[in-house]
Amino acid sequence: MVVADFDRTVPLAVVQALRFVSSGETKPLKFQADDLIDRQTLRGVCELTAESAARLDALLPPLQPLHLAERRVLLLALPGVFVKRKGDHLINEKGTSLVNPSKL
């Protein structure tokens, strides 16, 4: 199960160290005050530098395994999901390939 966490606090030192790539150069966030980010600075989609992404990744809990085989079995158990077999793929009612059964 995926859980969204929109309440995670990012330490001010990490926020101040974040850098973004814009027009080939790196730029910091803009602040209205020492601890208040300017609202416009994150309005668009920004590309983090690798170092900044690593700083944010370090704040996250360890990744958990997805257990894909078990998820595939659960998917196939849903009513109306498996409609037909096309070659070695399972196809839903919209014609979308759901899973290669040989990978189960």
C-alpha cells in the first residue's frame, strides 16, 4: 500500500541548500525572510540538482519491497479484469496488456 506523506518537515538547512537547474545554471530558492520561501519560487516545475535530490532522499524512510508477484495474483483475482489471453499476455476489456503470466 502506498501512503502519501504531505506533512514531512524539511529542516531549514536542507531547504536553504537546495539548488535547481535553470537555463544551464544552478539557482537557489528565493526567500522572503530567513525562514520563509518566496511563494513564486516553487510555482513551476523545477529540476533539482543531483546533490539536492540526494539531500531530500536522505530524509525519506527506506524503500519497501513491492512484492510484484503477489500483486499480480491479486490483480488476476479481481472480477472482470482478465478477459482474454493474447499470446503470452493477459488482456483487459480495453485491450491493454495487464501482465505476462509467465512472469508470475
